Amino acid sequence: MSDADNHLLKGSLLYREFLAERSAILEHKWFMSEKAKHDVGFEKALLDWILNYRARWRAERSAKLRSGGQ
């Protein structure tokens, strides 16, 4: 990947949203693992997050972005 392509990718809204969603999933994994007292694994946390939190997270994220927040 060229430097220009890399810069374009990392500056894109899609990539920034991917990173924000990934961060939310990893935080959710941490909370689940703490509660379970063992590492629950990324896949389990991902599925739980998608089923239980993703819709609300996206709605809140969208509202925040529309209002000018990061």
C-alpha cells in the first residue's frame, strides 16, 4: 500500500468508525472477562456486543457525530 493510500485509508470516516467500534468491543470484552473472572475471548464478546449493544452504540455514536462531537 502506498503512503497516499495509507493516509487516505486512515483519514477515512469508515476506518475511524471501524476503530471506534473495535475499541467499544474490546472494552466490552474486558468488562465481560472481569465479570467472568477469566478471558471470555474476542468472538464471544463480539457476538454479545452485536446482539445486545451495537444498535444503541451506533445510534449514540451517530447522534454524537451529527452534533459535532468526536
